[in-house]
Amino acid sequence: DTSIFESKVKNYIIKNEIKLSESELSKVLLKLSKDSKINNNIFEKLDLISLSNEVNTSTFFESFDDNVETDTNMLVDYSLCGEFSKAINILHKSKLSKVSSILICKKFLYKLKIIESLLNYLGKGFSFEHAISKSDIKVFFKEKNNLFKQTKIWNKKSVNLCINKFIKTEINCKLNSEIDYNYLEIAMMFIQLQTSKNL
């Protein structure tokens, strides 16, 4: 539960005499992951740092930056697995945390190209496991489950449509940074349309 970790953050700040403004504290709280294991890892890392060094404001902030990467991966995986509502919740949190829209676009393109590569091997008759090893993709077990599900949902045509959509979305985000998240939301709705055809 996020509220438990929010109070843990506040207690940690008081205990270690870390000076944060209200807005800085809000930014840190927004970086809490939806995955409690990841949040626990942050506090373990901070405890280890405090054994050898004094935890200051910058090391405290840096410890939460890994969550942004993890949440971005979750956003992309949920979206590509057809779980739009979960993905859009993380997108709204990412907007509040000011996560780069370009970073999110690049992560979508990266994952779509992995799916495209796997679909090429599967189309040649390779098993999923053989396709993974042939494509030289380094994946963890949890990622493998998502990729397996995604290769069942997606086909090459829909992947290519979405790659083109995200190339255009990335350009629009760069040109119109004040409404970049609107473009991301539209692109994710486009993905939802593609996945809903095959779910």
C-alpha cells in the first residue's frame, strides 16, 4: 500500500534530518512505485548508503530515480498487453512526476521492435523460447511472460502501425512539449484499439 511507504519516506526524512521543501517531498512521493518490492529495495539501498555515508538530499533523490524506469516499463507492458486502464493510471502519475514523454515514446518503440523481431522468428516456425534466444534479447522471467502474451496479441501489421504512430508521437512531443502527454494518451488509445481486436 502506497500510504505505508509515504509515511516511511516522511519518517526516514525526519530520522536522517534531510531538508526537503513541500514540493520536493511531493516529487519524491510521486516516484514511489506501484510495486512494493521496489519501494522496499529503495529503503534497503538507503540504509546501506547510510552505513558508509551520510544520506543527503541528492543521494536521497537519486535512490528514487530507478522507480521511474520501472514504472515506465510497467506502463509500456500493461499497454502492449491490452491493460489500458492500468497503463493510463501510470501515465497520469508519470505526468505529475514530469517523466520525459520522449523517454516513454522511446520505450514503446524499443518494446514494439522486440515484439516485431519475435514475430518474425515465430512466423518462420520457431518456438517462442527459440525465438527469444535467436533474437539475442536479454529478458527476465517476468518480462518473458509479458512478451509471450504480447506475441499472442500482436501481429506484424499492427506492430508496424504502432511503430509509425509512436515515431509521429515522438516528433509531436518534441515540437509541442506543453501538450506532449495528450499525444501520448492518443497513441496509447491507438494501441488499445489494436490490442482489443485480438484479445
